[in-house]
Amino acid sequence: MKQSRAGEIRDHIEQAIVTGAFRPGERLDEVKLAAQFEVSRTPIREALRQLIATELVEAQPHRGTFVKDFSVRDMLNMFEVMSELEGMCARLAARRRSDAQLREIEAACETCAANSESGDADAYYYANEQFHLAIYEASGNAFLARTAQSLLLRLRPFRRLQLRVPGRMRSSTTEHGAIVEAIRAGDSASAEQLIEEHVSVQGDRFGDFVAALGDSVGRP
């Protein structure tokens, strides 16, 4: 799915923030950004509006838009909640999914596998997002799906950064396959456990994740 220009700009700014190119407290100047991306200020404003919704940046009255500070602890807390929400979604999806919803989950899984094989991290990232959104939808609980999607949007730049960890796309693809099999079999307990482990960034995987963040990590 082709992104809007504002969406492309949002992605670039997201990555600049989490990799440290834009530092906490730095003002995001609309005029400079418009010149950098060779666009009018309209898509810049839309991109910043989307970033405000994810709480990566904040608008200060009469001052402009600034990069918010964040910490490893904040990030870990959000991933911990994300893991639980996705576990609920997968558990319910295993019990409630329709055949059409299962096909959507399977199709997203297959697209992820193809992108992993080709080494296309950007394409993998977007297919991976569709994989998780399809599971939320299959839960049959609209409130849960909206809540999970809201947190997914807040964590999207950090989830994307995890793909920098060597071998992460390959292992993620394997995990997807196991999750799909559990949902297909109606094994709600396994689906819940597998996706919680898939999302979690604790233990050894958290160490890899922090190493990928490097100097861009904020306060401890």
C-alpha cells in the first residue's frame, strides 16, 4: 500500500528521532523541514500532527513543535502492556476468527516471509504491521482492537528499529508462522503465549534492542 507524502515524511522524522538525529527538546521547524523534503508546509503539518498523536513530539502554544524526551523504562513499560494486549487479541482471534480473517492473517504472514527472504526491512515493517492489525480485527472485540492499535502507533518507530538487530526479520518470520498455526488450530492458549513472547523485549532480546538504539536512548 503506497503511503501519502505526509506519511513518508512522518516515517523519516520518526526514525530521525529514535536514532538521535533529532534530540529531546529540539524544535522541529516547519520551514526547514519543508525545504528538506521539498514540499509545502501542508504535508509537514500533517506529519507533525500524526507524530503528536503518537506522543513522540509535543506542540507548545506560541512556540512550535518539539521532540519529547523518553526513557528506556517508559519504552519497556509500553512494550509490557503491548505484549498483554496482543496476547488477548490472539487468544480471542483463535476462538472467534472467521475464515476470511484467517486468510488475511495468513496473507500478511506470507508477505512478511517474502520480504524477509529478500531482505527488504521497510517492506517487512509495513507487512508486519498489517499482520498484527489483522489479528486485532479477528479478536472480535472492537474496543480491544482500537486500544491495541493506539499503542501500536505509539511504539511503531521502536518496533521498526528492532529490525536492525541482525537476524530479527528471520526469527520474527518464524514466530509469525507459529502464531498463525495456533490461531488456525483454535489453540487460544498457545496463540496468546506465542504472540506475547513475540512482542516482548525483555531478557536477551531487550539487550539486543537497546544496543540497536545506541546513543538515541533517553533517560534510564
